[in-house]
Amino acid sequence: MKKYLLIVLSALLLAGCSEDRSHILKVYNWADYIDESLIDEFEVWYKEQTGEDVEVVYQTFDINETMLSKIELGHEDYDLACPSDYIIERMLSNDLLLPIDTDFGDTPNYIDNVAPYIKEELFTQIAGNGKNANDYAVGYMWGTTGILYNTKYVSDEEVKSWDVLRNPDYAGKILVKDAFRDVYTSLLISFNIDAIEKGEKNLQTIGFDASPESISIVEEYLNSFKDNVAGWEADFGKDQMTKELAWLNLSWSGDAQWAMDEASEIGVELQYTIPQTGSTVWFDGWVIPKYAKNVRAASYFINFMCKPENAVRNMDVIGYVSTIGGNEVLEAMSDDEAYEPIDVSYFFGPEADSVCVSPVLYPDNMVMSRCGMMHDSGTEELLKMWSRVKGDSASAWTYTLICLVFVALIAAVIVKYAKKRYRRKRYAKKRKKRS
């Protein structure tokens, strides 16, 4: 009996010790969504700033709902997570977030580097039961939803409209993001662009519209071209586009930029555009979940990631666009030889009304004026609609594509680290050029 009590007490003591996480930071982020060398550098930087040691335990997820379920239902004690806009909205409304402390003592507050467009235009649109989203989340990456296309097969004129997806000439050559809210909201904005421009509807709030009428209109449109769709993809689309197995991809701008860079290395020309009738702008942001154990280190990690030089490194490695603005980032992303001047004053300020930056990463001001946000509305009904659309759309090409993707995934495991080394070299080359 005494031996049994000793074992129990020892177990309880060990359990109590395991709760001390003052030197461990648990980060939960999307896969392939950070320059991993920054993680080790943060640990050194944190020691320099605070005099304390910290070890980062870094884990990844593939979809927002997996991340949310672990926190909301599983009460996982992640100190940091990186959900998308509408999930931040849901977490804020459901009291699943802790406020972010921006008092770093003698350490500068780099969070102030987040572009006003993100803080004042996008974050203020988040519905959080009266809470200010800027107190609970800090922007990380942002982008748009549009069309990635192969210029050898598809003309620039055709992709000015979403109707290019309905062209039977491209049957079996079209991929669509398996992201019901992104696709729904993008098409909804497009169908209502005239009413929005006349002031009859609001671009900032139209993402809340999940009425039966609107869902029916979008569903009918999706059904009109679903037979053209070779696959509904979460991540393999960019690889298929690079290999010319698909010619059109309803995609995110970050994936598009990655695919364009990779394709150019093998002589394939891909371009990305946002249809003239509008689309969505989205963002992911750092949050401190309700069950976090190391809030202090979490706040410092966010601050570290907001340093301009770290933001640029992240963009170079992962291909997505940081929410950090300012002259340092603008200078790093400008290239007079590669791009025509465009107006990105909405992001970098009035002096950036004619600068040479990638229109994929930073669309022109006129393009952004037709892009609205997604919101956490009508989830159940939208999922039902999405399932109906995809349910009976499988074709022989779809199954062939699945087999090809399976083979590609096996190959991807082999080349994964080779690609990482290549990106590191590309980053080093860019850094050398800037210096």
C-alpha cells in the first residue's frame, strides 16, 4: 500500500512539474509558413532581451478547423496560433483569446510596424462582440484570392472574368481551392459588384451574407462549371500548375507566387490575376489562445516576427506577403527592372503611389478597392452547399489526377529538403543583392 501511495505521489509530483512551462513556448502554425531558421534565432534573441531561456515547441496544422478544434474542444495549451481572419472572428466571439501585451520594457515594440491597412481597414471589420481585434490578434501574412493561369494556353483577356472557369475548352485543366468560404465570398462579391459600386451594398459587410438566395446563386454558378474541374485542392494545385498538368487554378496569391517562381525555373510561364469584378482579401494573424501557459514568451515571439528584416526573410522563403509595412520592407520588395509602377499607397503610405513591386504580392489600389473580407457566417449551410457541388463531380480525369498527386506526394517527400536548401540559397542571393 505504501509503495502504491509512493508511486501515485511521484506521478502527481511529475505531473505538477510538467505544468511549469515558463521556459517552453508552444507555437501552432500552418505547415511551410515560416523561415524555420527564425525559430532558433528567436530563442537567442529572447535570452538577450529578457535574460531567460526559452525553447520553442513548433507544431503545424493543415486546416483552420483542426487548429480550432484542438483549442476549443481539446483545451490544448498552445501559447500561439495563427488562424485565418474568419476563425479569429469566431475565436474572439467565443472568448477563446487572451489580449496581447505590447509592453516589452526596453525592447522596441515592432508590432507597430504592421501596416495601417491591416490594423485599420481589415482588423476593424472583424466582428468580436464589441472587442477590438487589434487587442487580441496581430497580422502575420495576407493576400488575395484570384486566378493562376498558364499563359501558353490561357489569354490575359479571358481571366478578366471568373467566367473563364466555365469555358469547356479548359475541361479537365481547372483546379479550384477546396476552401468553400474563399470561393463563395469571392463569387458573391463578383455577382454584386455593380450594387457595391452604386452604394446599394457594402463591400465590407457583404461577406456576412449567407442567405438562402445568395447561396443558391453561387451554387448555381459553381454547378455551371464543376464538370470542368479536375480537382478541388488544398495544396497540390501549385505543383500541378508548375508541371502544366493544369492550366487554371482558383488560388491564393501566396500559392500563386510560389508556383510562378518555381515554374520560371523550368521555363513555364504562369501569371496571377484578380478578375475585374472583384474577389476576396484575406489575412492570417497571431493570437494567444485562452489556455496558453506562456503568454509572456508568446508576446515576445509575435514582436520578433514583426521586425522588418524578419518579415522580409519570411516572404523570401514562403512566398506569402507579410503584414509589415514601412520603408524597409518597401525598399526590399521593390524592383524597377521587373515590374511596372503601381499604386500601393493603401499599404505603404502616400509616397508609394507609383512604385515597382509585384502586383501579385501587392495588388494595385484600384484592384484592392474591389476586394472584400470573408466573415464567420453561415458555416453549416455553406458546407452543405459545397458538399452538394463537389459530391457528384468526379470524372475519369479526377481519378487520374488523384493517382498523379499520390505519386507527386511521394516524390515531394524525397525533394522536400532539396527545395528548402534551394530556397535558402535563393534567400541568401537576394540578401547579398540588397546589401
